[in-house]
Amino acid sequence: MNQDRRSLLGDAAVEVLAEAGGRGLTHRAVDAAAGVPLGTAKNYYPTRDALLHAVADRCVKQYHATMAQVAASEAGPTDREGLVAMFSGLLANLAGPGRPRMLAYLELRTEAARKPPLSATLDQIATADFTGFELAQRAAGLPVTPQRAASVTLALHGAILHLLSNGPRTLAAAGLDSPDRFVRSLLDAVYPEVPTDRQAVYGRSPRNDLPPADPADG
């Protein structure tokens, strides 16, 4: 079969799922979105499950393509401020230009709760997020543990849901009316900074909370 046509239909299915939800994902709707003759989508993807897997495959490919572009265009964060810029930029993108792909992805997550093979495909994206976000936190010089890194990733995933639904009172309550402020508060909660004067007095790394023991006490 024509691979370009297959990709066109896959992208159209992403568009339909984002705009119309799971109930709106039909072969006829995909044909219309792709601008192809009726019956074309069914020829390439005979069942609704096949359409769902087509959307999942396109989401995975788009995700990896986006990550490759980020890696090629800029270095990772080297400090806390760089990490704030990276994460707040991600949230702003998913609430704006990246919104359709994320809406389709969330519709797929709902379907995947009842379809284990679909869940296995989508698991590639979630796994990559946990790995990539932990590496970014390490690159920024934070005192990372797997639990702390996972907490940041889970908080960002939760924030995306509220940004997509765009309820003003919810956004204000969560601090998401300013993604930059939200990310700063999140990092402060998970990685509290020790004031500079305290570090100077104790001679300690920011990752330690207590002063060194007095030898006289021993």
C-alpha cells in the first residue's frame, strides 16, 4: 500500500480524534479530514481498533520527532533557571500549538484502559517522559533521586490535564495561570534551595539540611 497515503490517513485520524473525541473517530470522518474518497481509510485500516493503533503510532512518531528537534536545536538545561524555561515552555506549547496532539493522546489513554495492546504502544511515550525529565533535572544540577524526578514528571503530567480543560478558577487555584510560576513552585517544593548565607556558615551542599556535628559533642 502507498505509505504516503497511510501517513496522511494516520495524521487525519489524529485530527479527528482530537476534535471529535473517541465517538467521532469513524472511517468516514477520517476520509473527510484527509480529503480522500470514501472507503479509503477502511481499505488501509479495516477496523476501528486499527484506526486507534494508527493514531497511537502517529503520536509516538510525532513525540520522538519533537524530542529529536529539541535535542538538535538546543542544549539541555545546565542550571535551575534553564530547567524552569524548559518545563514552562513545554506546558505553554501543549496548551497552544501542541494541543491537538495532546488531546488525541489523552483520548487514546482512555481507550487504552480497556485495550492492553494499545496501552503497550502508548507506554513508549510515558516511559520516555520519565527518563528524559529525570535526565534534564540531573543536567540542571539538582539533587535528583528517582522518586523526586518522578514526582516532578507526574506533577507536570497532571498540570497538562488542567491546561487542556482551561478552567480559569482551576488554573488559578493550581498556580497554572502562570506556567513559569507553577514550575518554579514545583521545583522549590521538590528541591528546596538552601539560602546562600546558610551554606556559607555551615559549608554544606544545598542537598543537606543539617550543620556538621561539633567534635566536642563526640
